[in-house]
Amino acid sequence: MNIPRIAVLHHARSFFPLDLFQRTRQSAQLIWVLDDAFVGDTATARLLRRIGTVVDIAGLDDDAAAELIAQAEPDGILSFVDDQIPRAAALAQRLGLRYHTPELAHILTDKAAQRDALARFDIPAPAHAVVPANSTPEQLAGIADRLVFPCVLKPVSGMGSRGIRLLHSPEELLELAAAGDDHVIEEFLADRDDLPSWAASYLSVETVVVSGIAHHLALTGRFPLAPPFRETGNFIPAVVDETLREQLLTLADRIVEALGVRDSVLHIEIKLTPDGPRLIEVNGRLGGRPGFVLESVSDVNLFAIACQVAAGIPVELDPVHVDEVGFWMMVQPPQTASAIIAVDGLGDVAEFAGVRIVDPKRQAGEAVDWREGTDSQVVTIRGVVADHAELGALVTRIRDSLSITYAE
């Protein structure tokens, strides 16, 4: 069988191209589609030409872009970031390729539209209200009167925890949301209190949908968020019992059916509350870290699966059983930090049993800014341990051993 050709709408916040190439080279030939954001970026174009075909659609509308991409003869199309999902859907429609419809792409990338769509099917989720851009003080006051504080304020579109804030009072809403982009403001959901202190009260379901049938491959746990809502890492499998697992998978099935997803990898984030699981959001793409964590404890390659599903190639999709726990831990700077003065202890952490990779993201002297969301991370530590108890002990040991000094 010929290896399918997959058009990937590349983005600066997508996977590093070599990481993606290494994980898909046996299952797909990648066609890197570059838009206006890469004009003048000769280094990226040069790298991508070494590992696939490059199609430059800068300055083209969707019709002209589709005609140019068609010359590369793609068998499928993908985006690994939310920003590119709507355009990938528009191009897929013109090219006759499997992908989200433009209507579904909008729902998957607009938090307000997604809340409204799923509310019609009684999917349990936080109560919400839309905060339009450039709302007047009178409009904001009217919205605030209908809310119970604290609330979570999010940009309608975006990823990586950028721009998410916890609002404690109507005054904060008036101060923060009076200008700029559209926002959605949501009910703040309480945590369950029966989880280990090192595990967050939310997780994700890694789901592959083929011809409308959902296959749930893994449940990905999370470490506690850094304020205000920055992710600090993932681990597989999540800390769940069989009863909770069934509740989560049933909820994921309902979500897929309600949205009418046909062929896609999904990353479904769910909050664990005292009243049961509640949907946080559905991402119509592969999650940013679960694919890497899952491959560390299994032979499942979600990157290759995404390409195969895009091309309509049959793939084995049995639930994944793992005997160890893989993790990806991120150290975030405090909100008061402006730069790194020193990072100590990385060598010690690299020697700990279970740690496989210690990856400094910033060096002494570099600026840090919590407003970058999850991308504000200073250090990433990845590895595999025997079980959750060992993971909890290792997380504590890592935190005790790392010493990062910041300018504040």
C-alpha cells in the first residue's frame, strides 16, 4: 500500500517539525502548508523541505490555496493547533478530503459556540455568558449581575491557557474585559477532594473517531495548575477507578455524538467535580503532550493514527492497557517573575530513577511572562515510573531538588 500524503497546516505553536516527522515517517508523507505567518522565514522553509513537500499559500484565498495544495496530491489534511482548524476545514471541503466540516470547525474553536451547541444536548458543563469585545460598562455590569463569582474569563478563541483569568468580583470583570477580543465567562467548578495532592481535578480523554464511532484510547491525568490556569504537565494513565472511568467514557461518547464528529483525533478535557464529571472543552485535534506520554508507556502512535484517520486508512483502535505511568512535568514561573536569575538542580534531577529527559526551556537571563500561558514553562521533565505512588514521590523529590531564582 502506498504511504498517504498528508497536508499539514503548519503553525509556530504546532509540534516541532522533526518530532512530527520522526513519528509519522513510516505512515505518511507530509506536505507542509505555510501561510502568511511564515513569509520571510527561510529557516523554517528550508527545514521543512528536507523532511517533506512545502506548499506556500501566503497571500492566497481558500480557493487559490486549495488549487495549489491539490497539485501536491494530498490524501488527507490536518492541523495540530486550533488556530488552523477553520482554514483546514475550508480547504478540506474544497479538496474533497476527510476533515471537520466548516460548521463543526467553528464550534470546535469558538468556546462560546461550543458551549451553546453542547447545551442543546444537555452535556454537563459550566454555566457561561459571552462577553463581547469592547463591551460598554453598562453591558458588563448587566453580565456581572447574572454571575456568581469567582468566575473564569477566557478568550473565545485560543489555546495553551493564554489569556485565562480568575475573576473574584464584578469590579475585576469591568476592569479586564472592557476592550479587546470576545470572551466567554464561565462558572468556576469546584475540585474533588479525594485525589492525591500532586494530581489535578481534571483530565482528558484521548479519542479517535472513525466514521462517527468513538474509540477512547487513553485517559490522561494532570498535575495541578500554576496560577492562574497554566498547565504543569500530564501523566498516563490518569488516577481513576472503574466507576469514574465508565462515567468519563460515556460522557465522551455523548459529546462525539452531539457534535457529529466523523473522522478525527479528539482531545476532550473534563473537570472532576463533587457533582460528577463536567466538560471543560473539546479540541478537534491531537493534544499537545498526550501523544508523547502515551508512546512512552505503549506502542500506540497517536501521530501516525491521526494521519491514517485523515487518509481513511483502517487502523487498530483497541483501548490501551499500560503497566507503567508515563509523565511530562512542566515547571512554571510565578506570576510575579519577570526573568530568570539562576536554575540549579537540573543535574541532580536528571539522575533520579524514572527521569528520562530534562529539557531546560529558558536559561539564566531570559525573560519570563505568565501571560504566555502554558508556554511560559522554564523546565520540562519527562519519564516513566512503575505506578502512581512512585510518580507522586518523584514529583515531590523533583520540586524539592530544583531551585530557580527569579527577578520579580
